Amino acid sequence: MVAKRPPEGKLYNRLAALRAERGMSRAELAAAIGIHPQSVGFIERGDYGPSLELALKAAQVFGLPVEAIFSLSPLPSLSAQVYAPKE
């Protein structure tokens, strides 16, 4: 269910940060979305891109919109977004 990403099509994600924030292991996330724990590591490192189904399942697990977890451009850190100075 994971697809090899083309070199020009890097997919950025916050899976590792979200797992750490919630005290969730790779094995727990893998079980929740139905993949092997090693696949979670591949996705987190950007070695593989999740299918749309897996991305939506991950979003459901974390209770976030999919675009808050995955992006085609680098994601700012969560703390930078939350604590960014207000204009």
C-alpha cells in the first residue's frame, strides 16, 4: 500500500512529531492504519509515500486534516506554527 516516491516528488510529513507528541510507537501507528511498523519508518523518512487511503487513515488516527500531516513543500515545525508572532 505504499508507493515509491519519484526523486522530484518528495512528500514531507509530520508523522514522527505527531507520534512523539502522543507517546505513540511506530508499531502502534502501524497497527492503527494497517501496515508494517517498518513501513511507518519509510514513510516518516520520505523514502515512500503513503497511498491516499493510508494518508487518510493516519489523519483519522491523529484527528487532523491530511494536509496538516502531509505536504508537497517542507512543513514548518509545529511550535513555529503555534507560537508564531501574530501580525
